[in-house]
Amino acid sequence: MARTNPASPAPRSRRSWVRHMVAWTLAALAVLFFCTHLDKLHRPSSKQLNSRSVGRFAPRDVSLGTPDIAVKVENIPVTLGKRDVERLLIIGDVHGMGKELNTLLEKVIYDKKHDHVILVGDVVTLGLENKDVVDLARKDKWSAVTGNHEWQLLAAFDNYNSYDLEKLTSALKDPQSPELGKLTSAYNDAHLFPQPDKVKLAKKIKLDVQLANDLGDANLKWIRGLPHVLRVGDIQSLGHVVVVHAGFIPNVEFKDQSLLTILNLMNMQAEDGTYKPVEKGGEWWADAWNSLQKQTEDEQKRTTVVYGHDQGRGLKLESNTLGLDSGCKKGGTLTALILKPGKDYETESVKCRTMKKKYE
Ligand SMILES: [Mn+2]
């Protein structure tokens, strides 16, 4: 009797308990689902991040051209003086000048077994042997940081390869068209300061897309994977040595720097208690960096920045900033900084051909 009586208290309470369990489990799953997707709801889409991109130009790589991407800081994969690493060769802006790079490597008697090469960015664009340079860097497992030209190259490829490029070509027929401004805006986002000359920008986009295709997938993947800041280690009186393409805002952690700033910085100006990069005027970032380092008495606790980018100032060897862009692309020289254990650094340079900018 009790078995078939639905009003019997024991089975009813068991059923109600099961109902409660099911209800609570569903509620818990709903909360869990909401929490895991909350993050996505709040994460800006590629379009929101790259607000100046238009229509079909929403970039494939979400963060390109946006200053809010995280700065990627890595260590070089070797230690000077350990495991056969006898020298570190840090080479200035190569800009695809493969012949000069080879001459420089011959001059320093490069030995891939005992030398580790680090490139300061702007490895490609402008020169004639871009692919050879990246092929060699990959083959010999060199280190490198991203330069502003690599950043722009990726922005051009990701935003304008195929369809976009055709539209750009037709818009170029009317340099005054507002369309040209819209079409170049995604590429302009990859610059620290907006470039007013849209025709020049459009021509440069086409060259960059062409170059990206010429380099091939493997080389483009290598460029895409480059860090933005490289820690080289502690080297005698230079203290902690760090490589970046252009420079740093003093007193800001590397990871908290703005990416477009460290790829382009030359001069800066104090504003709201911090420094902001400026196109003209202001103060040289390296001056502020060096005076700040001098406040640390122990030389080995200072940080020395090795950088490129500033071919206007050229080879600039200050106490804690070593600028290596000696203007190879403009008929200057290509320079290598040579670091050996227990020795002062040396530099070696070779003369370069003059390259004309094809987009001017
Ligand atoms: Mn540069």
C-alpha cells in the first residue's frame, strides 16, 4: 500500500529533494555560464579597439595599430659567457640592406657557434634584400625586437591584402577624395602621429603589402612573433642591458609603456606628471633616461637601453643609452655593438648604399 500511495511522506520528500537539486544545479550552471562569458561581453571587439578602421577594414589581428596592446617583454635565449656564447652582436636598423649586413658580419668575423645576434628592429623595408635578411635571422636563430616599420608592415598586410588594395588603387586616382582618408585610416593607426599625406600613405601601404607577400608566410610569422622589449642580462658597467626599437618613457615599467611610443619615441614633453611623446620640440628621452640612471650610485644596478630608430641623431653612445641607427638606409653606415664578457663594449660599422624612398 505504502509503495503505491503517492501521498506517502518518504517518496514525496525524496522527489522534492531531487527537484531542489536539479533546480540548484541549473542555477549554478547559469551563474557559471554568465561568469565565463562576462569577460567576453566586456572585452572590446576589434572594431571598438580600432575605432578609426572603417567598414570592411576591421583588422584580422585585433590589436594592430592600437596603442593599448600589451608590451611583450622577453629575455634573450642565451647568457653571455655561458655555453659557448662568447659575444653578443647587437646590430642597428638593417632596413633590408642584406649586402651591408653580410659585409658587417664578415668584418666582425661572425661565427654563429659563438655569437648571438640581436637586431634592434626596422629589420625590413626600404632595402633590396629584405627576404635574405629575415631568412638569415631565422636560420641562425637571432633575436630581434619589433620596429615601427615591422608594425606598419603587419598593419598593411592585415588590413589591405587582396580586396582592400584594389579599392585603394582606385581611390588613389582622386587624391582629394575623402574615401582615400577613410581607406588609409587603419594604416594610419599604426603610426604614433597621424600622417597627413594620404597619397604617400596609400603608396606605402601598397609597398608594405607587396613586401609582406614577398617575404612569405614563415618570415611574416617570425616578424609577427617578435617581442617589443628584450632583456639581454647584466653586462659589467652597463648594468642591466635592454633592447627596444626607439626608447622608453623614464620611470614607467617596461610592460606599462605604450607600444606605439616605444616603437617611435625620440622627443617627449612633461604633461600631467608624466612624459608624452612629441613630434617636435620637447626633450630627448635619452637625456632624461641617463640623468635618472646616474641617481643610482652602483653602475651595475643601472639600466642601459640599446636602441635604433633615430638616424637623425645617428650613432649615440651615452652612459646608459646606446643608439645604433647610423643611417644605413640613407647611405650612412650599419653598426654592430659588440659585447664580450668582462670587457668594455666595442662598435664596428660598414658603409651603406643610398636607398631612395619609393613612396615619395
Ligand atoms: Mn624606426
